Amino acid sequence: MMVPIFRLVFILIIVMTLALTLQPGTTRAETPKVVASIKPLHGIVAALLHDIAKPGLIVTGTASHHGFRLTPSKARLLARATLVVWLGASGEPALAKAIGTLRHAKQTIAVLDLPGLQRLRRRDAIPGMHEHGNHHDHHATDDASRSWDSHIWLDPDNVIYIAEALTPRLIKLYPSQKDRLTANLAHFKRRMQILDQQIAAQLKPVRQVPFAVLHDAYQYFEHHYGLRNVSALLRVPGAPGSLRRINAFKKALRRSKVVCMFVEPQFSDRLARNIIAGSPIRIAVLDPLGATQPAGPDLPFEILRKLAANIRACLWPPP
């Protein structure tokens, strides 16, 4: 009699597991309908889909969208998605070919191409080498599309705008969840607006304190909060800087009496330490992609919160 009992228990376990897997509200065995390319965009989508569904993520862990290589498993995730949210070809060239093979253009939202998004031009030179400005554009289609700085999620206004733009597309995917999606958007906007006010107050005492960055990723944050970044060495993190650029960078640091230089957690700070050797300049870490933080609905807030905290800590008190 013992064998039939064990068999019965085993069969019940299998039946219960299948039942849980096939439940309408269960996402464990489901392929995500919505997939986002990078953690900041994934965080926005995850917040909007709270209590509805879990989006998929392409660039995971500490990987950067600047040099990401698409694996077969991630390619399958893209192909099976109903909607893909990404920066666009100029911001994520490594994904452009794969996304270009999707069956319908309507399956994708290229966030950098959203009309009304506040975009800034990439800064092609170290500030101080020669004059250049921050150019704004509110129109999404022009011949210079490849020149946009892709770190748009570092401006709270852009984060809110992206969430507002994504919500109607998500409602089409989940029409029965319209009220929930609308409520999630309202909650997301309130959280971001409160955080924006808190960060503005937090950074007000250090707005005129000069600093520099190794990787030029922060101009949206700088512009929004009026910070004084006087120099940036690299446009692509981890790339070797030319001797000419390094020398110009050093001169800019001395000329502007920089207090702090910021590096990123994924990359060695050896170059930064060699550059500031013998100077009183401090080194601190900024994580613009949330590389060291868990993916999820809180990430868009945590990225901004930790940027502000680390900038304030390194710049205050000024010498």
C-alpha cells in the first residue's frame, strides 16, 4: 500500500504545480509581454506594471549598453516580446540589428525618438578645450539623431515624460488593467516629483562647487539641478583616453580648481588616480546606470537618489 500512496502524492504535486503555472495571474512560466533594454527603462516599465505583470530585461547585471553583446537567450526574449522598450539605434547600436528584425515596427518604442522628450547633444570635447554648448531639441526626427546623449533617465522630467508616453501602449496590451495602470502612473509621478524637490534642496549648497567626471554621462542631471561639471574625459566608459585628451583634462582640473572627480563602479579607477596624483582632488563613485543596484520598480528613484547623495558627500564641505 505504501507505493500507491507515494505515487498518489507525487501525482498530486505535479498536478498542483501545473495548476499554479497555468493560473492567469502567474508570471513564473510566462514569457514577458514587455521587454526593456536597460535597467533604468526596465524600472519605469516595472513601476507602471506593478501588480499586473513583470517585464523582461535585456542588459542585466553590471553590463553597459555602450558595449553590450546580445546572447541567444536574450535574442529569444526580444523575439517573443509583444513590446520592446529601448533607447533607439543611436543610444544602443548593439541592439539595433536585432530589433530591426522584429516583425512589426509597432512592437518597439525607441525612447530617444519620443516627440517632446528633452534631449541634449553629446559633448564632443572636454569642456575647456574649446567652446561648445548644450543644445536642446524637442523634435524627434532630424539628420543629427546620432548625436544625442542617451542618458535621458537622469533628468526627472524625462523620467515622468517617458512613463506618460509608455502608459497608453501598456493599456493597449492590458486593456482590462486600464484603471490600475492609470493609478500606477499617478503614483509614479508623485514619487518622482517629491524626490526631485528633495534632491534640489539637497544639492543647492554645492551647485557652484566645481567637479569633473571620467565618463561624460551626467549632463542631464547637471543641467536639471544646475551643477558645475567643468570637465569630462571620456564619452564611452572604459575606453582609453588619448594623451592629448588626458593632458587637456588635467589642465581643466587645475584651472577650475576641481574639488572632486567621479568614476563609475564597473570600471577601474586607476586612470583617475593617476590623473589626480599629488593633488587634493577627491575621488567618489557615481552609478548612472544602476549597475550595482537590483533591477525593479524602485531603480529609477534609487539611481537619482544615490547620485545626489554621493555628489553632495564629495563636494561638501567645499575646501
